[in-house]
Amino acid sequence: MQQFQQIQEPDCFICACGFSCQYIKEKEMEMHIDSCPVYSAYSEFMKYIERKDIQNANEDQLRIMKAEAKVYVSRLEMMLMIYSQQQQPMLQKAPSQTVQCEKCKKQFEANSDFDKVWYLENCSHIICKDCMLNICKDDFLPKKSNVTCVCGERFKDEEIKQILGRDLYEQLTEKLNLSLQNIIECCHCKERFCFQKGNIEEKIQDQNGKLVQGQQLKHYIENRFKCSKCHTEQCKNCMSIPYHTNMTCEEYKINKAAVKCRLCEQPTEIQKNQPEALQTICSQQECQNRAKNLCTLKLACGHFCQGIKNTPCLPCLNEKCAKDQNEEDYCNICFTEGLKSQPCVQTTCGHIFHEDCLRQKLEAKWNGPRIVFNFMKCPLCNKFLDIQVPHFKKSIEQGQILLKEVQELCLQRLKLEEKEKDKELLDPTHQFFQKPLDYAMHIYCYYLCFKCKKPYFGGLKNCQQAADQDPKVEFKQEDLVCTKCCPLLTLEDKCNKHGVDYIDFKCRHCCSIALWWCHGTTHYCDPCHRNIKTNMTKPCPGVGKCPLGIPHKPNGEEMSLGCSLCRAERLKAK
């Protein structure tokens, strides 16, 4: 059995005037204190009471002072009860009395946890020291140092100083003084500058495209700023980074404390019937669809994996663990949402993107008619993509096959056109010095035939670049048809030496080589294709002036020019 040592307490009250009585005789002690001028002269508490001047107070003031006195007495009784429990001899421990924090509602033992709670002097409420610290830090600047209890009663300055500590209190006070002078300090780089309000007429939208109006717009105009040095967007009032668009500071504080959807950060409720990783996914259909493909495993650090299920886990993207990219970074493909908003994948080069964005990038391939292979490259390091996820394998393999075909065709044409000795390949200072493949890929333009899905030659790249920059150009995939698939090609057009791979057609409307096959009936060169209209046929300038250099049918009729390589050899021989 645990033994308890009995503590002897002093049992005698002695006044400076010489009067004495036992403490248990409270009535006798009260009567002496009330009548003894000596006690009133040296007691700090009695001096404080006499300064209240209750004789001249009105009824309301008297009622307030009475309530204050009762609060003080109740505190004293609680302390006496605590001391009494500590000092009385017991054979077994009595149940301890608890107090509750008015903020977080957490229970504390009045005896053993006495140093963990704070008894507020103005309102007598009890708040744990953790909540006190958070309240002081969060509300000091927004409320201009008028930090209040949950009941609305203001904390005393001395209480705020003790809770924050001298250094933090002085830092916040300095920031408050700057704010009152309309000078703000960037939370990120510490740059100071004069704050300028925004334009009330400006149309502001939040991250969901919703128009900011009313009190939220007023708050945005009066508090949102962007640092002129580091360009960080933040709130002047609560110093949050980034600025909480379409929310006041109070709304943001409530929103921040609420349970939020793991993907969209909108307030939600915990779904306890789901796996732990999916319990905070909201009910919006978009989030539910994304959650179907989201990994449910927890990493060693305690954070959830942001990858896709049934694949190796990604490195942790939480800002406390991430080394390079973190969950707040935008996906460098869509540039509209952070990485945490969707399941992600990591390339072998180490970069992380939204799985859906990367899939769409590979499926869309290239924009415009000309084949380009940027869709196969990492947006961050420009290396060719390699993703160790099964459903990406087919798209990457198809892209690699097409790349190999185009590379082979480029080298063949470079050799047949005798461009292997171009100055760009022979000049040591040139970027293409001794790089024939890179040079060929740079100067030649290839299209993908709509019918056979094979690449075919479409001229020099600088010609296509001019078309790409022309906003009037209308691109239709069905217009891209190779020579082999052209219905106008006959056996007579076939070259005995080079086959049909290098057969050219004349533009129907001028004396140029056609690159486009449109409407299933007509060949166009680039300039004519960009300016299709009625009565656009141009007359041939005649023998010696015709750019084709060979006899041909009148413009306005379809005609095969035969093998381009053989034609080039004949012109060269002349």
C-alpha cells in the first residue's frame, strides 16, 4: 500500500497589530480584517479595494465589481481545494478534479496539469497554453494586438507577452507598427515597401473560376499584395502565403481548421467506411473519379503516396519531406492544378506529373500537320520520356517506332539530295557539325498520312514554319495523304529506280510542288493552301521562267511530276 506523508500546515493568522486567531475561524478573521486600520495600511489587496471608490460608483459599476469579486473568490476556493487535497493524509488517492479548455475542450487535471493551462484574468476562462499560443500568433496582426478569448474578452498585454515570449512579441509588434504606417514586409524575402490597394473595378476569379464579390472582393482589394522582389502572393492582414482568394481572413481561418478534401482542398467530412488514404476525399464527382486510380498506401514518413495504385510508390510530395517537387507545385503539363490534386507518375528522369496530363500529352502527339516529337520529351529536362507504368508502354513504343521511321527517311533524303556536304555539317563552329541526323531532322518536314498512317515527305521545314505562323491556315487531318495513297497515282508514274516514295504532284493552281491533298480531288502547295478561293489559278510564266523547269499541263489540272530525285538529277545534268 502506498504511504503518504502528512503535511502540517500553519494554523494561526497573525496581524501586524498583534491580533491572532486560527485559520479555521474564518468569521473572526474576516471581522478583524474589516475593522483593523493597521492591516488595511500594509495589505496590497485592501489598498486595491479602497482605490475602487465604491461610494461614488453607480449601480451598474457595483454589480460588475460584485461579479468580479465572486470570480476572484471562486478562484481562491479552487486553489484552497487543491492545496487541501495535496496536504490531507490518505490511504488511497482521491479522484482528481478536472478543468476544460474553452477553446479545444480538452480536459486537464487541476492539480498535475496546472502548468498546462492559463487562467485568464479579465474573463476567468481557462484556456490551455497551446491554444493560447495559437490564438496570440494568429490574431495579433489581424486584430491589431487586440487578442481576445472565445467569449470576446480581451487578453491583457502582459498575458500576451508571457505567452508569445519577448522575441516573438517584439517581432509582431514591429510588423504591426509597419502595417499602421502602410508599410508591409514580405514574409518570404523580408523586402519592405508601401502597400497600394487594388482596383475595385478589376474582375477577380478564384482558383475554381468563381467571380470574387462582396466582402471577399473588398478584402482582396485591401489586403492582397504581390512582393515586388520575389513575386510571392500573400495577405497583408494574416500573412498567409499564397493569398486566400475569395475568403476573408476569418473565413480562411475556419476553412484552414476544417477537414479538407485531399485532392481539391474543399471542406468535407471524414468517410470512415473508406480506406484511410481515401477518407478525406469529398463527394464531388471529379474527385471521386480521380480517387479510383489513387494509391492507398502510406509511406514510411507517415504521409500518403500520391501515385497511382498497383504501381511502385512515388517519393513523398509533402513539403516537409520533398526534396525537389512538392505537392503544392503545379503540374508542368497542365499548369492549372497542383500535383496533389490528381494521381501522379514519375518518369525515369525523376520528374513528376499528373498521370492524366501525361497520358493526354502522349495521346494527342503533336499539334498541326508536321510531325514533331516534343510530345515524347519531358517538359522539364527535354529528355525522351520513359515511364515504368504498364499502360504508358504502348504509347511510348508507338512514338519510338515513328521516330525511328522519320529518322531513317530523313537520312535517306539527305543522302539522295547530296546534302551530306552542306556547310552546316562541315563547319566546326556550327551546331550541326558532324551531326547529319540532327541536321536532317531540323531541315526536313514530314507528315503522317491520314490513310496509311505512315510518314511522308512534306518539304523543307522553313516552308512549314511560315504556314504554322499564319493564323488563316486551316488544318484537317484528312487532307494529309501520301503519294502512295493518292488515287491519282498511276503505274506510269512509278519510278523504275526509286519506286513511288519520291513521286511529286504539281499544285493544281500554280507552278509549284504540291504538299497538300484536299477534298479528295485537289493538290495544293503551301501558299495556295493558305489562301484557297475561287478563280485562284495562276498562268504559267512560260518556258525558261517556270519554276518547275519541265513541261507540264496547264494550271487548273491535276498532274504527276514523276520522281523528284530523278527530276533533280536531270536538272543538275543540264
